[in-house]
Amino acid sequence: MKAFFEAIGYLFTDILFLPLNFFRSLELENWWLANIVTWIFIIICCVATAYWLKQLTIFKQNNEDDQDTTAHSFLS
């Protein structure tokens, strides 16, 4: 059983985290390139938020947005 957990530790430490080790060593040379994964996620979140807000305005203009404050019984 110990070998199983050591294999999991080896998988994550020596194989799956290898790209992250590359970015860690790259940080001393170029901060922007080292954080490229973070920037990609920030861009994805900004695009998703813009799309969501666009969809909200479309539903609001078509009067499909239900803003009834009595939607829950405790608000009546």
C-alpha cells in the first residue's frame, strides 16, 4: 500500500508538476511569461463576464427577465 501512495506522489511531483516547475524557474528571468497561465485565466473570465452581461441585456430588452420580488414565499 505504501508503494501505491509513493507512486501517486511521484506522479504529481515529478510528472504532472513539471510544467509548473518550468514556470517557477522562468519567474527569475521574465515575470510576465511566468504568469502566462494566470493571464490566460483572467482573459477567459473577462470574456465570460462580458458574454454573460450581454445575455442579461438581451433578456432585459425582450422583457424575458422575471424580477418578481415575491418569487419566494418568505418575501411576500
